[in-house]
Amino acid sequence: MKPANDNRRIRIEEDGFTLVEVLGVLVVAGILVGIAVPSVLGLIEKTRRDVCDLNRIELEKGYESFLEREEIESSEATFIQFIGSYENAVCPVNSVYSYFDGQVECSVNGESVPFF
């Protein structure tokens, strides 16, 4: 006869992940996020600057055309009036544009775009 204890085997179930495996996955995911997030944020900022540059170029060309069409000289009041009547969206970050020496300047990016 067999002893009664032989029929009872302790069964260890291994259906889930261990704590070490879960922590390992979290560490790797954290590293990937740490690398990806700054890249994405930098890309978004570069895109905003590019949109601002293109808007300034378009605004500058439109203003130059306006001055030639109306046969008037440039002044601060004329530029402000032109921006007020400008139908397109001008700036994605609500900066202030100014016109000086044939160039439109942005208060946010602080750069002027030469007239093409």
C-alpha cells in the first residue's frame, strides 16, 4: 500500500508574470518614453516655428503687394491697418508682427525673414 501523502502533490501554478518580469517591462517602457517624448516635443516646436516663418513670408509678400497696388509708402499705421484687414490666420502662438526695413519680424521667434 502507498502512503496517503504520495497522492497529494503540491502543484505550483505559473500562469502569470513574476514581479521581476513586470518591473523589467516597466523600466524598458520608461526608457523608451524618455527617449521618444523629447523628440516629439522638439518636432512640434520646430513645426510651430516653420508655420510662423511661412506665415511671415506670406504676410510680407502680401504687404509688399498691397503697398505697390495702393502706391503708398510703408508706415507703422499702414502695416497695422493691413494686418487688421488680413484674412488669413497670421500666427499660431499669437505673437505680434512688425515691419521694419522691408522685413516682417515676429515678437515670439525674434527673427526676421528676408523678402524673397
